[in-house]
Amino acid sequence: MVKIAIDAMGGDFGPAPIVQGTLLALKKKDFTPVLVGKKSEILPLLPKRYRDKILIVEAGDVIAMSDAATDAVKRKESSIYKAVELVKSGEADGVVSAGHSGATMTLATLRLGRLKGISRPALVTLMPTKTGRRSVVLDVGANVDSKAEHLAEFAVMGGCYAEDVLGVEEPSIGLLANGEEDSKGNEVTKAAFKLLQGYRGFKGNVEGGDIFNGSCDVITCDGFVGNLVLKTSEGVASTISILIKDYIKKSPIRITGALLMRKVFKLLKKEIDYAEVGGAPLIGIKGCAIVSHGKSNAKAVKNAIYQAISYVDTGVNEHIVTRVAELKNKEV
């Protein structure tokens, strides 16, 4: 049975939503949760009927959002350190944390290590498209600066994720640029284009709109650009909802049409709501780590756990190692 280590102390609201999300996940999925944190705070939140189904590992320290990510490596009694160590030792198959994202990524990378052939791990996010199927975008924040070979590796990893976890047959892969023409992009993306030419599913450069129109399954970019795309998308959906509310107030005569529009944008906002997805997988490490939003509620935690279980069950990491070797053999 899959075991998932869950950082019970890392979120903005303490262990309550983490524990509640774990209980929600247990109602639907057959797995063993390992809650890592202060037992004195976790145990009172667990109904008696669930106490024999959930393991608790004591951790007295918590990495605060204001702490430096590098501090996490030294703080071996912290909840996130101990949760990652459970994966490293084989006592858990994956880790989920809504705590300090930098600390989670740093520990997962340094303690678990990178997959063979992978230079840098990447954060994955799923974006809504007009087809109803989500597109895979990476990297969205693990790497601010990336080299061409990193972008090529991201493309391979994203393709494997789409195929194995999302069930997309022969996923198409695009390189995010300022135009679809082969000549577009900066020096890094142009070099990455050459590395990816001829690789299975690679369709060339794509533009920002292709993230949402369903024309491409996987979009690869560096973490600086990807994070801007993610935050901008969230902001657009939220702002449009606010504008529609103002529109209704100012034009009561058009209230019916406005209400319909508002409903549409509520659905859009839901599609890119972090709670619906649960978190971002850190892909390219030996193991599974899901990085969740600090403000995660119980629903978000539940979905993050679902992601971790699915990631482990599909064996996507083995697939990545094989495919990245194919890419590098092609380059030679």
C-alpha cells in the first residue's frame, strides 16, 4: 500500500486543515498517511475511528515562511525535514507539504537527489484549456534561470507526466516563445529548440495563448517565465470576477447577462484554483514531492495527496529516466 508522508505543520493555518484534508483523502483512497509534526497538536484533531489508520511521526520544529530555504538542511527536527527523510529511507513513497516551498524543494532535491540524466528538477502546474483537458506547464518556479539543456529536460519530463499521470496518448510538446516561427525566442530558447528538434511529440515554439487553447499538451519554459504565467492567470480570473460584480452594480438593467458572465468566470476561477489541483509536483527527483500552497484548505490537501498517490502509482520517474536518455543519445 502506498505511504504518503504529510507535513502536518507547514501550512499557514496550522495542522487543522492538513489533518482534515488527510481524512477526506482516506475516505476515497486506500493508502497509509504519515502525519509529521507535533503529536500533541495532531492527535486531538483525529477522530478515534481513524487513529489506527494514520501514523504520526513526532517533529518539534517548523520551518516558518520567513526562514531561509537553506536553513531547512540544518534543521533536522523540522516537520518537512523528517517528512522528506521518510521518503529517502523508503518508509514513505511520497511527501506532501503546504509549508515553505523553497525548503521543500531544497530538501527534496538535496536529500532525495535527482533522477539519472536530470540536471535540475522542475515544478509542474496544470492549466485549464477550452477542450476541458488540462495542459502541463513547467517549470513554474523551481529555477529562475535555466540553460537550454534544462528546458529540453523539462520538455521530456512534462511529456512523461502528461502521458503517465494524465493519460494523454502521444502528448504534443511546445517551447514557450514570443512567436511560433522557428526563428523566435531568446538565445536560450533557440538553443533548446535545436536540442528538441526531432524528439517525439515536439511541435516547436508556442505562444502564451497555446497554454489555454488546447493546441499543445505540454509547454516548457524557465521558472521565472512560468511563475509569471501562473500568477498572471490567477490574477486575470480574479480581476475579471471583480469587474463583473462592479458591472452588475452599475448596470442593473443588464443584470441577467452579467450574471451569466459571472457564472462563466467563476467556473474559470475554479479551474485555476490551487485547491482544485492541490499542489505542484517537483518532477525530476528520486521520489515524489508535492508542493502545495501555504493557504491550502482541506480540499487542497486532499487533492495534493491524490496527486502524490497517482504519481507514485504510475511509475513516471522510471519513464523519465528512459526518455531523457533517448534525448541525450539523439544529441550525440
